[in-house]
Amino acid sequence: MANIFARSPYLIRVAEAGQNGSKVELFIKNTGSFSTLPQYTLSKLIPASNQVETLYDISPYIQEYIRFLVAPPTLTNLATNPTAQRCDVRVKRYKLLNTTYTLLDTTDYLGFDGYTYYESGYNFDLGNYALDQKNYYYNPTNDAGIVRVTTGASFTARYTNLSTAVVTSLSIPSSTYDIPRLRVANQNDGNKLEILNSVSAVQATWFFYPLEECKYTPVIIDFVNKYGAYQREFFFKASNDTMSVENTEYNLLQSDSYNYNVIEGQRRMFNTNGKKSIKVNTGWVNENFSDTIKQIMLSEKILIDSKPAKINTKSTELFKSINTKQINYSLDFEFAYDVINSIV
């Protein structure tokens, strides 16, 4: 089953000889079975008799069904990936001959709130494993995070302790799951995580290494990455908290302007509220961390220490180790809520 990463266009093409138009029926669900009637029906006529191609971008309709309303869980075993964070999509293509629509085919997809890069081309499928395959570092006193995987029947997650080489396995049925990056027994040593298919062939590999920080308190950033899944990163070095206040000022009318009260003042503030922000530093990282920085800056859902935030950094150099021997990234975030509760 193909994947659709709905922050990028996903084009459905109908171009049958002799057609004078086409339509596409979209069936979208988060749980249960597909409905008998489509959620959306898209149709158009051909531009000209010698140009019969018709294209439909179905991504905006898929995005409406995906929400990130819960924080990433702390797992010791696998758990079904929240159905609100993905959807099942069924596409029926029809050609129009005179006044009659004829069904061409029916195709099922998995929809995620991810995206692809321009260089990858149209309808690019990022695959079934929602984390770039490389090395990751975590604070051993905190949960290391999760990986979203979509697997077939009889798949296995294999964990290898990086110190003792002890191997433990976790069976994964056929579906979309969140699995822990680490087994509990490997928390202090780190582990290699591999996904194996039903014949024990390795499908994906990640390495997770513990990193102690004795001076600073690491900041935990959870963000929705390019795969449309939560990814956890630790910013190990110095962080700076800032608070700013906004209000409206008006000139005060004294209650008794002849015998006025000197502590009453002449100006007063109202609608006073505050915003908090934070500046974080990665510490020294490898050159390939630049793609993680890109994904954080492009993310539309960010949690900092489990609190909602938005990124204020709009531009940063993507460092190369040949130019900069030691690479550190600094990012500025603003927490996405007022200090004084103002929700109505």
C-alpha cells in the first residue's frame, strides 16, 4: 500500500483515450470501514479533444482528517499509532464517455501529515519508517522517544545493546505502530534498532546513543517531522528563557481631580498579558544533523518539554564540517500560549 504525505501535492491522473471528462471519488476514514458514499467527488472536463489528461490534487482533503491532539507517549512496548494522526484513503478513478462514467480502478493508500522535498519529484513515497536512518543521541534520564513504523505480517523489532550486545526482540503485527527507540534494559548503554520482515531481512536500522550532560538541563523537543510523525530531539547545551509583556495604556481620569490621590497615578494599563520564549543550543553535532534542523524549522507542530511552541528562527546556516569543524545550532522558540490564561 502506497503512502501519501499530504503537505505535498498528491496527483491523481486520468487520461483515457476518447474520454471527454473524468471524476475521482475519495473515501477517507480514521477508523472502521470505508463508507458507501465518498467523502469527496471531484470531476472535470478535458481541456481539449487533443489534450485528454485530467489531474486532481487530493492532498488538501486528506489533511483535514489528520490531527495531533496528544503528546508522544512513553512506551515500553509497541502501541497502535493514534488513528487521528493518519488516515486510510481509497481512490476510485472514472472516465467520462459522453454522459456515462466508467470505473477504471480502485486504489487504497495511507495518508500522513508529512511532506517531500522538491528534488524528490511528484508523488514521492518516503516509505514505511518515519525516522531518518542514522545515529541519534538522548539523555539517559529521560525517555528516548518513539518510532512510527508500518509493517506487514510477522515483522520484528530487534534491539541490540551497544555495550553487552544482548539482543531482545519485539513482535510487530501488520499495521501502523509506535515502538520505543530503546528497550528499558538498554537505557544506560543505548541500542541498535532494526526492523526485520517475515523472513528476517533487515528493512531499517537506527542507532541510539546515551549522552550525559553534567552542566546544563537538556531541552526536549518533540516535533512532527517530514514523515508526519513525532520525532524527539535533545538540545543538550545552554538554554535561555525570556518573558515579554504586552498591554494597552490609557490616561486615567482622576476620581477627584481637585483633591486627587497621589498614588492613583495618571496612566493605567489594561489587557496585560505575557509570552514566554526560549533559546536552545544543540551542542556539537554531526553534519547530517542539518536535515533534522530543516525538519524542525518546517514543522507545524512542536512541543518543548511537552508544552506547545512555535519556532521564531526563520533562517539559519546549514553548516558543513569542512567549513566549520565544530557545529552547533541555536534556535529560538516562542511558547504558543499566553502566560495568563486567556482561553474563552
